[in-house]
Amino acid sequence: MMINYQGEDFTETEFYGREILEAIQLTNKFPTPKKVLIEMLEEMIQEQLDLIDKEELNHYIHAKK
């Protein structure tokens, strides 16, 4: 599935990767602590829940444990 964002087409992976990088840049903390990255990723997952493949989400939750 392609996602159109600001006139550009991205795959879901590219779009989520871009969202993660933007979140990191907004923290102005480099390197960004793992805990902060996980919190940002979880917040992004909640915001995008309707777009995320449920099986992929379950893999992420299982891998996190």
C-alpha cells in the first residue's frame, strides 16, 4: 500500500521510517536513548493503529518482550 504525504508517494515502511526520523529530530537528542525511541514508536503506533497491519503489530509486541 502506498501512502501519499505532501505530494510524495511512500511505501508504508518508508512512511513510518520517516515518521520515526522526524520524531528523533524533534527531540534534539543525539544519540536518542532507546527508551525515548520506544516511547515515540508506541505513540506513533497508537496514532496510526488503523493503518498498521495487525500481524506486524503482534510481531513487534512479541519482539519487544
